[in-house]
Amino acid sequence: MLAHDDAPRLAVPDKAAARARMKVDRAGWAVRAYGRYDRACVMKVARAVAEAAHQFAQTYAEWAVRETGMGVVEHKRLKNELSAHPLVDFYADTNLVDPRIDNARKMVELPKPAGIILALTPATNPISTLYYKTILALLSRNAVIFSPHPMAKECCRDAAARLEAAAVAAGAPAGLIQCIEEPSVPLVQALMMSPNVQVILATGGSAMVRAAYSSGNPAIGVGPGNAPVYVDPSANQDVAAQRIVESKAFDNSVLCTNESVLISLEENRQLLERGLRAAGAHICTDAEVAKLRAWLFPHGHLNTAAVGKSAVWVAQQAGIRVVPSTKTLIAPVERFGSDEPLTKEKLCPVLAFVSVESFERAVSAATMILRVTGAGHSAAFHGENPQRAVDFASALPVYRIVVNAPCSQGAAGFATHLAPSFMIGTGYFGRSSVGENIGPQHLVHWTRLAWNSDAAVPLSDLSAVRVFSGGSEARSAASPPAPTPTVAQGNGLDRDLLRQLILQELRELTRGQS
């Protein structure tokens, strides 16, 4: 018998891949329609989705904690709420729909949305990231397909469906907001390489972000955080300690913007320690630091069981006795950088603590910590010496320095006037293409009509020109369009396009069966 006769005669099609292709095709129809909406209609859709997101912020906070086992419900609810109305309000004056005419420079700029966005969401901040990326996509007239972390797929799937329903009810075409039901590494990799995906928003582990960059499609990714926080002698030590402990304990420290290594000078160490204890921190003894290091970094790598767990839970696992009200574990260490694993990113309420003899030495310590991990991300400064704050910022390879505010919320734009974001661009220092907090403006490019700069060459008369970036069939809020039909509805859809899609799917499903 020939070897090939041993092969199965029936090749079972990959249903998950087929469904994913259908989602991409459906998103393509939706985004072509949505690209013709005017700004009033876009804002109507965005605000309707924000309202739905806000109403169910508590529901999905509870669901995310229940499904992933990470974080604090109250804090996740707050993050979900901040990723709804406040996010839309922040960008309310950012017009990414209407053309811009610059008579002085003789230039017309036409906005061109990216198209279909593949959005990866992490288990640590599943719903707030989904809310945030949905709002960004809607404000920039893009469609978004989510690939959630498997640990958070149920809550993300439900949330995406709810936001999609709110968008359609507000007049958006169906298919703008979708979610992969059964995410897997092979499926995500295939989607990332799809020629029909225009851009990838990658939030997750370093390996996934690097895979997005290597996919062949444009990608906006973020690097790991490992924020050093310096407390200067000029700071109010009790106030600084309170901010740091509350920030480190926020949502059990799952935000990549949270403080990771505390640095002080020897002269203010005792006052700072007193403030930390008063704020609810447990300062570990040398023996406890050894236990914590051994449990948290076995073989030098982070024990992921600790991610998003409380300080009390981590202490119990490490064999350290603490009072039940403990918010943060402080681990004093002598070394920093690659020789001390506790000065790496931890994503749990454990804060390494280093004290040095001079401000210059503090800057060097922060720089060394960031070079091991966290370059380009964030750092924090507490103190009333503005020159030192500027010197600290000038020396460090980061793009955000939070001053006299909690770093967890401050770098993410919720306790400062930075753009509210769950994607913190790490720029060239962190091997990323963007160094600022990611917003909807990063999902739109502009076509520029540039007239001859010679003053003797006049600018054409644009008064009679009807300019709309979406083409001649612009949709307005006064006459919102009907939702784009789905495959099941079919009515009003381009029949040739539908026929081609069905034939394509049939070919894929039957390939290899003969």
C-alpha cells in the first residue's frame, strides 16, 4: 500500500480560522461605510458606546476579577469608567474627520483612517483596554477586532458584543466592533499577518508585541514598564509615602505604569520609612526579603502566580507574616539592576527600596534599573526642587516623568494632564515607533494636497469644492444610515460582493477534501 493512502481522506477545516476570516470581511464592509460618516455622526456613535461602557463598568469589573483572578473589583470599575466618557471628552475637540485647509501654507489635508485594527488585550486589564481601544477606533472611523487573552476571553467577548450593539443602535454599521471567541497563538499569528488587517494595537507580553512587529503589518506596541520612583529630601515624606503606597496597591499593581523600585537618599530614608508604615506598607526584614526574592523570582524569573494578587496573599505564599490591612510589601535591597531580581517589573504590590548617598547616585540607580527593563516607559519624582526634577527627567531614558502624583494613574493620564491611555508608547528607548500615550490620532494618516509655495503661483479657489474625506456619499447625523447588513440579513448588500465571499469561504472549507 502506498504511503499516501495512509493519509486521512477528509481534511477537517479550521472553523476558528474560517470564523476569523468572516469577521475580517465583515469589518471591511463596516469600515467602508463608517468612513463616510461626518463628525457629528461619529461623535454620536462614540458617546453612545461610552454610555454603554459606563453603565456596565461594575459588571465587567466583577467578571474580569472572577475570570482572571487578578486585581481589585473597585479599582477595575474605576478604570473601566475612566475609559468611557472621560476618554471621549478628552478627545472631543480632536477632529479626525473633517479636512483641514491651511490657506497660509497653501495646503489641504484629508484624513485617511487606517481601516481594520487588530487589537490584542491582556489578562491584567482586559475590559478597560477593550473599552479604550474601542473608543479610539470609533473616534478615528476604524473597525476593531479584538483578540483577548485566553484568561479573559469570556468577559471580553460579552463586552465587545454589548458595545457593538450600542454602536449599531446609534446608527453605526454592524461589524465595527468584534471579538475572537476562541483565541489561540496560531490564530492570532495568522490574523496579525492578514493582508486585510491595516494595523495591530499590541498590548501584552514582550513576545506577543515582538510578534506583532514581525508580522509584516504596521503595529503599535508597548514595552514593559519598571518605573523607578525617587523621593527627594525636599518632598513631604508622609504625603509622598501615601501616594506611593496607594498607587502601588491600586488594582493589585497590574498596571505597567505602577512604581516598581523606590529610591531615596540616606538623609530622608528614616522619615520616608515612617511614612510608608503609616500608609499601610510592610517593610520587610533582611530574612523576609530573602524569602520574598526566592518565592517571587524562582530561578531568576517572575512567578506569574503573583501577578494581580494582594500584598497579603503574596506575603502568605512567601512565608511572611503581615497584618491583614497591609497594602504593599517594601523590600529593601542593597543592589539594583540585573544583579537584583526584585528591581525588575513585578506587577504585584511588591516595591523594592534602595537608598543612596547622593542625588547623582539616585539618578544612576534609576538609569540602571530602566536599562534592565522599562526603558522608554515611565518614572516618578516626589519633591519640591524643580531643578532636580528636570535633571532627573533629562538623565533618564523614559518619556514620562510623573511629578508629585501616583505613577500608576499619572503616567496613564488619570492623575495628570497626559492623554488617558492603556497603551504607553515607549518610543526609541523601548524599541517602539511611538513615544507618547497612544490616542485616536495615531490611527489616522493624512493625505496632503500641497500647492506651489511660490507666492506668484496662486492657491486655487476652494470655495466651490465639496471636500469630504469619505467620498461623495457622506453620511450625516441628520440622516444616519441603516446598519450594514450582516451575511445573515443580506438585504441591500452588494450581491456580487456577497457571492464572492460565500464562494471564497466554500473553497476554504472544502479545500483538501477531494
